[in-house]
Amino acid sequence: MNIQWYPGHMEKARRTAEQNLKLVDVVIELLDARAPLSSHNPVLDKIASKKPRLVVFNKADLADEKLTSYWLKKFSQDSPALAVDSKSRKGLPYIPGVVEKMARVRTGRPVKCMVLGIPNVGKSLFINALAKRKVARTGNKPGVTRGQQWIKVGKKVQLLDTPGILWPKFEDPEVGFRLAVIAAIKEEIYSVEDIVFGLIEWLNKYSPCVWEKRYGLYSSDTPVEIMEQVGRKRGFFLAGGKVDLNRAAVHILKEFREGKLGFFTLDDS
Ligand code: G4P
């Protein structure tokens, strides 16, 4: 997902998505369940306004269950919406039946679908998991166009093998922070320390007991103190004995992304 988004890339990605949209009956918009609002790019509302859309919250295994239900209700006011975990395939078996109902196909031919979403929401894994084999070709190079292949998902649904990538949209720095935490934008924009600084403040506000539960720290302190204590606990030292704060930050972020600090949704209600 190593993309630097420039206006030329965005334009090309948009054009490619628009061309591919002409080929399909249903659009599957993949969002990250940990930030369903922030991982939606409104450009999709413009380019896919005429197609039935299924909204899928992926990575539901890492998100707060209550907030997933809350956001699913909100999103389903506009389009059908469901939550899945592509790693364990939980929720995926419902998808063929849902898209079949949504599509306006009357001739008995398979329903054609394509997956669209911003980087790292799990498009490739989702396609592979739905197809039950490794088929997804990475769509992560903006503007690369190739011959399209259709993947059979059961007898009645076909999926384009190349997911459409949309660029992450974040005029609001808070949205940018959330996208950085879920690794939808690369660390060229926010440094790991910046992301983790914000993340510690967020966790101190919403779930201050994580530090005790995961690292045995007994007081919630400032971000730097927490990084220092975690580094000390994990034995991350620089030559000379100082704590390696960068390594501690990388570690905290990795553990958060893996769900080891708990299951969280960054877009609150
Ligand atoms: P993309 O095409 O949208 O860019 O995303 P991709 O499928 O490459 O998935 C990005 C990362 O998210 C991968 O992890 C993938 O395993 C993980 N992922 C995708 N869907 C889910 C899900 O439903 N639940 C969880 N927990 N993780 C998911 P990675 O660490 O980059 O790669 P890997 O080591 O897992 O292969």
C-alpha cells in the first residue's frame, strides 16, 4: 500500500474505478470497522451513485462491537450494511445472498460485483476469502490497468479480481489521525511518535485501564511517560541505558493494530 497520492494518481484511480463500475451490478464498499466514517471517501458517492451499494465493515474482529452495531444501523439507512472479519471469514457467507437480492439482474446470469476502498482496509484479503483461494490481484498501484478477470463466488456471483482503490480523504486532522492509526495512510505524513502520542491520549480518555491490563502500569501518565514505561517493561534500551522511545512507540502501535490492547472503534457516536 505504498502509495503517495498526487492529483494525477487520484484522477487516474477515479477514472479506472468509473470504467470498472460500468461492468458491474453491485459495488461493495469496504470500510474499516475501526473507523467506518473516516475510511469512507465521499468521491464514491459521486462515481457510484447509480449502482446499488453494499457497505461492508471489514476487520470487525478488531472493532468495538457496540459501536459496530451503532454504525451499521446508521449506514444501513442509506444502503445495506454488514460487518465481517475476512481473516476468519466470519460474515462472508452472507454476502452472495445479499448482493443477489440487491442486483437488478433478471436474466439468470451471475451478479457482477467489484470491491472498492481506501488502502489497507483489507480488499485483497476480502476478495481471496470470498473466493476461498488466492486470486486478488493487487490494485495498489494507481492507474495500472490490466485485462479484467472475473472470479466466481459460488454459482450466482462474480467478482472483479482487481479491487478499486480510493485515496484516503482527510481534510480534518482528526480523521487523518484515525486513518494513520489504522494504517490507511503511511507514516510519511504522521511520524510513528506523533500517531502514538495521539493514540495514548485517546486511550487515556476512552480506556485508561489498558496500560495496566497490557503492560502492568499502575498509573496513566503523559504519553511520553507511558512510552518510557512501556519501553522499560519491554527492555527497549539504547546504548547508554536510555529508553528507546521510537521502538516503544512502534511496539504500542503494532499491538494496538493487532487488537492486543483491546477492540476499539476510533469514530465515536
Ligand atoms: P488492501 O488490499 O485493502 O490494501 O488490504 P489487504 O487485503 O492487503 O489487508 C491489509 C492488512 O489487513 C493485512 O495485514 C490483512 O491480513 C489485514 N486484514 C484484512 N482483513 C482483515 C480482517 O478482517 N481482520 C483482521 N484482523 N485483519 C485483516 P498485514 O499485516 O498487512 O498482512 P498479513 O501479514 O496479515 O498478510
